Amino acid sequence: MSGGTAPGHGSGPDCSPDKESTESTMENDQTMKGENIMENDQTIKAGGTRESSKLLPLFLTFLKIGAFTFGGGYAMIPLIQKEVVEKQKWISDQDILEIVAIAESTPGPIAINAATFVGYRTAGIAGAFLATLGVVLPSFFIILGISFVLRQFQEQKMVQYAFQGIRAGVLALIAKACFSMYKQSPKSGIAYGIMVTALICVAFFQVNVLLVIAGCACVGLISSILAERRHGT
């Protein structure tokens, strides 16, 4: 008699409200985690789709820049700014300054470095490859074609006059690029001092450009640190 088991205790299933609440909370957490994973996957896929949709426009844009720009990398800057900043709005005017600084500080032609930089910022590694390919292809085929006929036409007056006109136009493009960069650059006594000193070193003393850029970077870094400390105190 005393060994009997009370109904509802011991062998029966545990149906307490606390356990049901815990199981419900675990199910909700798992559901929320699953939804978050799905949302992240959709976001990644959407980002990849946006980047892939820019690949062909990137290639065609830099193909046009490479085909219609004469005079080297600096002459390309205004066209890059017009096509990439104003028309496509892939990067900002401030990015153009960074492009010039980085492209000038790294090995290789500034036009190729700029194309690689813009392509990567816009559509990742694939964008960098296609933008670089687009800017290189016109020059490659044009030089390949000219190499077959240059000796036959380089002595003709009409060809010489044409190249003189091209040089004058290139000078105007470079001047426009300098003016556009000047408007975007910070204006201060230190900035003007760096600009004048760099110009004198390169133009009159034939100092290596890499040394000038490294020196300008050091001066800018030191002056910025000192300015922050003054403002902080």
C-alpha cells in the first residue's frame, strides 16, 4: 500500500510550462538564425549581381578611354573623371586624388594603375582585370598597326603637323587635370609649401619622383599628427 505511485508523478511525461517555454524559445532562436542566414546569403548574392552587372560597362568605358586619349596617363585623368565620376558615378572626386597619388607611387604606367584601381573599387578583382584590359587593348593594337607603316609615313609633313596638334591638345588636357586636382586638394600653408617644394625639386634639381612623393607623404603625415595634437590639447 505504501509503495504505490501517485498519479501524474514519476513515470508520466514532463509537461511543465517551463519546459514548453524553453522549447518554444529554442525554436524561435533557430528560426531567427535561419532567417538571418538566408538574408545574408541574399545580400551577398545581390552584391555579386550588382558587381557583375558593372563588368561590361567597366570594360567598354576604359576601352573608350584607352582609344581616345593621347599623351599618357595624366592626359587620361580628365576623361576618367568625366566617364567614371560624372557619368557612371562609380567613384567620387576625392577618389580621383587618391588614384593619382597611388598610381604615381606604385610601379607601372599611371593609366594602367588608375584603371586597375577604379576597376577594383567598382567590381572587385574581375573589374580590375577588365578595366586594365580595356585601357591596354587600344594602345596595343594601335602601336602594332603603326609599327608596320611608321617608317613610310613619319617623314611626311602632314603626319608631323598632326603630331604637333596632338601634343598641343595633350598639354591642354594635362593643364585641365592639374586645375581639377587643385580644386579638390586641401588649401593650407603647408599644402602650398609642399606643392612649391616638390615642383622645384622635380623641375630644377631633377630629384627622383619617388623620393619627392615619399618626402611629401612624410611631411603631410607629420603635419597632420601635430595638428591633431594641437586641437586635442
